[in-house]
Amino acid sequence: MSGQVIGQTIWTGEPIIFERSDYADWDEEPNQDRITDSIWIARRENSGIFNAAREDHYLVDKSPTGTEWSFGTTAEYGELTFSDWKTAVNSNPPAMLNKNMVLHLIGDDIYLDIKFLSWTGNAQGGGFSYERSTEMTTNTTSWETDRPVVYPNPVTDRLFLKNTISRSQVRIVNAQGILKHYATLDADYSVEVSNLSAGIYFLLIENESCLLRVLKH
């Protein structure tokens, strides 16, 4: 659901995970999180994140232009103190990992929850990933009734699927495409994943040619 508070918009829709792999071309659309028409989060092989819709590199104390950040959640956004991204993370991006943050899109006055999951430092490729909330969609019925859904996500021990075929074969691969787990769904539409280490994985449902992202704690 999206919420409205004194004109502000709070995005509380289904969370998604965005990932930019090390050395991926920052100027290509798949490697930019195009949150809105004017906010595209990207990163080069080193330094910080920037808004590729308005910038072509990171600007200290400014980037990403059009945004401000704070630790916390949208449930408490009115009590938070916002600043530019560098100031918010105290010039230490690794320290922000796995902590709740709020991203404010200033021009549209949109607030959303965001949590960074990975960060490649020391000019080793510029990879990063995060989970963030989305705008509420108006066409949720089709997704909920026709397309496969995984939950919980993030997952710790057992992953469940709905809107899929019981006993389907599933493959779980990492971000590099390496097969990490292969199994048949149990009768309750679930698969054990406790043997996986923490990270971001892709789950492929064999009988339905479906690709889904799975975040493991």
C-alpha cells in the first residue's frame, strides 16, 4: 500500500532487490535502478552512488542529486533527520549494510524504505545491492492469481511458493549463474534452503520458465 501524509507519498509496496555487479556498465539500463523518471541510482567502478538521470559520476556531498537519506524506517520518517547520502552513512558505506534506511525523492516528495545488502569497496568493481520498497501497484490480482510468488523473502530455512505446480523442479543459482541447489518442491510447495550461505540468488521454476530473485539472510 502507499500512504499519504500531508502531501508526502510513502511507498510501502512489495519490496524488490536491485543489484549492480562488479564492473557492470553503469550506463546500461539494467545496471541502474530507475526508481522514477528523474531518479536513476547507479555507481561506477569506485566511489559512491549517483543519479544517472542527472549525473554521470559521483559528486561528493551532493550525489545522488535529488535525494536525501536517513537511517530508520518510513514508519517514523517524520522524526528522522535527512542529509545527502555521504553524510548519512558517515563516509563509510560498509557500515550501512543490513541497516534500515529511508530514501527521500525530493522532487516527487516520495519516501521509501531501503536496505543495502552488499557493497564492493577499494575500487574493486563498484558492485552494490539493496532491497527497497515500491509503489503500490493497481493490478495486483493478476500477479497474485496467475504468476508464481516466493515467500518469505528474505528467507532463512524454508522457501515457499504459491501459484505454481506442486512437485515442480526448481534450480537455485547465484548471481554468477552457478547452480547452488536443485530440488523437487515438497507437497506443501516448499523447498529447503538452509544449506545456502547468505546472499542473493535466482530461483528458476523448471515447469513454468519463471525467474525469481531470492534473498537469503
